[in-house]
Amino acid sequence: MIDVKLNMQASIFVNLMDIGPTPEYITLFVKEFADLGFLPSTVQEIGETGSLTRLSLKTHDNGWLIVLGSNRLDIIQSSTDSKGLNILSEEDFVRRALEYYGKIDKHFTRKANRVALSSGFLLSKLDSTELDKIYTKLNNPINTYLVNKPDEWNNRVSSILYKEINGIQEKVNFISQISRVKGVIRELSGFQNFDRIELKFDLNTHQDNVNSRFDAVGITDYFSKVVSWNNQIKEEILDFLASKP
């Protein structure tokens, strides 16, 4: 059912405020990532005191982006073609993200207080009748929307599960989002309008624990386990959507 891979993202919530886009740090990371095709860049981060310029690294095709935010490290892989064929599987993405994280951690060893894996996909094209059936299956609409089927909608669910990470029971947010979305997508014939079902997943440790407790071992343990959790919920949703009402 998945037709287009949109993105994958690993996030490590760690204090990187002192690592900015200075010549010193730019030179350091250029040397560390040059053989992987990354070039230095900057992004704007909106904080409590306004806009901050933060150091980032990206590949020439914009397929990979590493953002050293003030309080988090984001490692992102985005689609560079109409199907997202460049995007790795969850297993391979996590291995690559940990490799990139390791290049930073060896220079700036710090503990994180949260970790997260998120991803986005578009399902195969469906006609309007099939799209309406999915909406009805997921929702118990009022009569107005039952008779007049909505052409855009969002179904987001978040649940807390307890998972063991590095020997400690952690609260983990399991967030899934199923939406009917419209927009423009790049295809071989050019840019085309689309009307699709979009899936998003975000599995992250709970925000109420602000203690910096995840060292490199804990971060690696989380990402080695989160792939199977992510794949399980993804398969459950795909099976549900494919089943008859």
C-alpha cells in the first residue's frame, strides 16, 4: 500500500547551544563529514528570545540534513525523487543516523533527555469512494459529515507504552497519524496534483522526564529497539486500512 516514502528523522534532545556556525566548528565538521558528501550550511531556529542561526550539514541533493539545534540534534533523510527511492529502510536509516551521531558525539560527548524516531509516507492512489470508506472506518462522524464526506481530514492517536531502554523502564509516546491530504507531488511527467492517504509515525520518549540520562549506549539501545516498535504499529495500521469495513 505504501507508494511514496516522504522522510525519516532521528532526533536526539541534547544541549548543543554552544556549538554554533563559527569557523572553528564549521572546519571541524567539514573534516568529519567531507567524505560523506556533506557541506556546511545554516538554519534558523525560533526560540524564546527570537531567531537563532544554527549550524547544519546537508548533502548536495538535499537528501540528508543534519541540524545541530540549540537543544536537539536532528538527522533527516528526505525524498529526492517521485517515490522516495533514496530513503533507506527504517533499519538502515537508524544505522546511518547512529553513524552520523557518533561523529558528533566523539567530539562533544553529552547525555540526552529524549530520543525520537519519526517517518512519513503516502499510500497508493485510491478513488474517492475508497478514500471515503477509510474516513468512515476511522471515524464515527456526525450526520453532516456522514452525508457530505469531507475531502480532507486527520486522525491522530497518541498512546503511552512502557518500554525498557538500557535497563530502565521508560514511558514512550506511540503517535500515529492518518490523514487525507491534497497537494502537489513531483512525478516523472512533472508536478501533479494528488489526493492521498498520508501516514506519519512518531515514537519518542515522554516529555515529562527532563533528566539527561541517555548516553551513547542508551541512545543506541533505543534506536536498535524502536525500529521493531515502529514497524509493528505501521503493519497494524496497513492491515487495518486494507481490511473490509
